Amino acid sequence: MARRRWRELTPAQQTAVLTLGAVQLSLAATAWTDLARRPAAAVNGPKAGWAAVVAVNFFGPLAYFRWGRRSAPAD
């Protein structure tokens, strides 16, 4: 399969790429912001490790939100 250039994509494909890119960047920015503001004691594992994991496309931020944060203690 040959690699396509941007101008060879249909408008719908271009829109899909831009939308997915925006979602990915939003997830990563949200995860990094949460990680930076969260105390180390409220993170499962090292914060530097999670910062690197968040950089991995969609999987990283979703993994951080699922497994990286500790639950708040119940009242």
C-alpha cells in the first residue's frame, strides 16, 4: 500500500485525521496536566514513567486515566 499525501486524501479523510489528532492531543494535554497537578502519593508508580506513557498515542492517556491515578479515599 503506497503512502498517500495530504492532498490525495478526500475531504472526509482529512477531517477524520484532523479530528483524531485533536482528540489525541486533548487527551494527552489533559493527562499531563492532571499528572503535573496530582501529588506523587496519588499516582500509581513513578510520575516520570507515566509522563512518558502519556506520549504514546491514544493508549497512553487512556492507560494513565485507568491505571495511573489512585482513587480518592472514601469519606
